Amino acid sequence: MNFVAAIGRLLISFFEAVGRIAMFTGLALFHSLRPPYYPRLIARQMIDIGYYSLPVVGLTAIFTGMVLALQSYSGFARFSAESAVATVVVISITRELGPVLAALMVAGRIGASMAAEIGTMRVTEQIDALTTLSTNPYKYLVMPRLLAGIAMMPVLVLVADIIGVFGGYIIGVNKLGFNPAAYLKSTFEYLEFKDVFSGLVKAAVFGFIITLMGCYHGYHSQRGAQGVGTATINAVVSALILILVFNYMITELFFSR
């Protein structure tokens, strides 16, 4: 009976957490669709999420494209299908690797930052002060981050796609001996609009997830430095898990037969 009770407590805790996240998401979306807005805060978050994340996303993308080209070539060489390297690189990056790896990098950087910032505001009672001053915390803290995440993640992923394909091109031409014109022709010949569009849709969803988890765990942070640290860890871990789950769901939606 103790074992059954432990499972029951675990399930109850899980559904309580799901309910709290659902209520927080509903309130955040409700306040995001109604004025007033804070353009300066939104612009600040867009710069923080988009511009300052470019270096880590760009480095991740270019080395991913380079490694993907090398690994694809070594695999396809066994079947004398080396000409498919360019096609595999561009489709893999635009559909999966670009959105997922960019989201993972941004989640580690932005999700932790948001959770720590809002969690510190919770601990130091700054959120209570906003309420006292008749400022809605959802509009002032959550809404700018959600809108900025949804808007900037597709831009980051588009840049990551370009840089990743360029990395594969560098390795293909300079190391593997491909003809530049033939490599570019193979790159664009089989690339479809749906490949790029699905990656951008994933990016927008991932941006929403990253910012939502950062805001949620920071907003519900416990008191003290340990509570802020726990909120930061939970924000990153939950964002990473949800990114992988929703990546499969969106892939199934676009490419299932």
C-alpha cells in the first residue's frame, strides 16, 4: 500500500503541476492579447533573445553543418551515393537540426536568465511592488518575453539554417572535393518550401516554450537563493524536454502520411 500511495502522490503532484502551468499559460496569453503593451520592454527582450544569442547559435549551426557533411559523406561512400551529401545536409538542417539545436542553445541561455531574473524579483518582493503600483506582472514581465521569443526564434533559426548549410558547403568543397556549382545545385534542387516552413513553425513554438518555462518557474520561485537556483534548473530542464516532445509532434503533423 505504501508503494501505491507513493505512485498516487506522484501522479497528483504531476497533475497539479500541469494545472498550474495551464493556468499560467492561459493568463499569459490572455494578457498578451490585450493592451496596454510595453514596446520598449518588448524591443529589449527581442535584442536579448535574438541579437545576443546569434554568436552561440551561429557557432552551433556552422559546426553542425560541417560535421553533418563529413558523417554523411563517410556513410554514403559505402553505397557510392556521395552526390546526396548536399541534399541530406540542407534537409536535415532546415527540418530538424537547425530548429532543435538553436532552441536548445537559446533555452540554456535565455530560459535560465529569465528564470533567475524573475525569481530574484519574486524573492526581493519586486513583483509584489508591481502589483501594489497597479502594474500587472503578466503584462510587464511575461508578455514582452513571450512576444519576443515567438518573434525572434524563427529569425535565429533562419540564420542558423543559412550558416549550417554554409558550413556543409565549406567542408564539401574544400575537404571532400565537390564541385561548388554541383554542390549548390544539389542543395537547392530537392529543397522544398515545406522543409523551411516546418522549421520556422517549430522555431516559433520553441520560442514560446522557452520563454513560458523561464517566466513560469521564475514567477513561482521559492524564497531564498536556493529557490532561485531550483527555479533556474527547472526552467531549463522543462524547456529542453518540451522542445523534444513538441519537435516530434510538429514533425508528425507536417511529414506523416
